Amino acid sequence: GAVVSQHPSWVICKSGTSVKIECRSLDFQATTMFWYRQFPKQSLMLMATSNEGSKATYEQGVEKDKFLINHASLTLSTLTVTSAHPEDSSFYICSARASMNTEAFFGQGTRLTVV
Amino acid sequence: TQLLEQSPQFLSIQEGENLTVYCNSSSVFSSLQWYRQEPGEGPVLLVTVVTGGEVKKLKRLTFQFGDARKDSSLHITAAQPGDTGLYLCAGEYGNKLVFGAGTILRVKS
């Protein structure tokens, strides 16, 4: 199957700093990428949907100025957690798909710990 | 209120037992997917059901899609410790892929 690579797999950062997470589709062009957040033993909560070349659509309750999403190319989307705080510590997962109603492939996730 | 209601949330059973996980919604979905996720990894797609009333089998796993395309179930026969994990249903809603709350399954040997 198609491969979606997420980097880094884990990151520890100091409170107040910003962290960038990359999501790459390695063998297909992804018109849409999704960013999810997952707390321990819970499901994936959709944060935002990004389409290549346009602004991301954020879910209700997700601060767009705090979670900056860029989808500048068909193979790369980035999520930047700005001015991170301990409550932002979580498992962040991206997924990508070529077009609507096609299979979405998931990255391996990024464990963010803010100290 | 979640778009997809998944139950049960937790399930702890003995090896060899059968189990069913349910995914229900008041909305109609063009398709529903079932995923399995291991700790520290991304979800892995098990199956996609598209047609109302469809039944798909994957070894000891049986997936059903309701006739009205509002609900789905996952049935595991003779569960094994290797089936332990988080099972998630997901559905296409607009241009978004949304997930149910998940079912944590633990199979004890």
C-alpha cells in the first residue's frame, strides 16, 4: 500500500517553544491531508483538513493560530504547534489521500511532550 | 455528541471467545472503514464497506454494513492475544474522515 511518512516520531520541547511536524506522502500525490490528535486510550480527534494550495479547515475548538497547518505541495503538509504548553502534549497523527472517497493512509504518528 | 457511536469502549476477554464491536450513527455514510491501531503507531486499515447490507470477511474477522448504511459491526471469532489493540470505525463525512470513540480490546491467554 501507499506510504505516508511522519517526522519526527517523537519530540520533547520546552514550554513556550514551537515544534514542526512533517507529513509526507512518499509514493502518491495527496490532494487532502488530515491532522489528528490522540490522547492515551482514546480515539483520533480530527483537528483540521488541508487541501493542497488552500487554507486548512479547522474543526470547532481547534485554535488555528496555535496549530499552523501548511500544505504547500502535493506530497508535504506540516503542522506547527506554536508556543507549546504541557497541555499540548499528545500523539499527533496525519493521514493523506489522493482524492475524495479514496483510501486515506496514515503516518506513524508523532509523540509530542512539552516540558 | 459524536457522529459515530462505537461500543463497547473496553473489552477484556479470554482467548477463544467471540466478540462484536458496534459502530452506529444517525447519519448515512457512503462508506465505513475499520482500523486497528497498536500503541505508538498510526491506524492500519482493516476493511472498507461500501454497499448497504455488505458482509466482508478477513480470516476470523467479519464486517457488516447496515442496510441503511448508518451502522456497522465487527465480529471476531475465537479471539487470540494477537488481536489485542484499539479498534476504530471511521466514516466519510463531507470531505472529512471522522472516527468513532474506539474499542480497546484485550485478549488474555
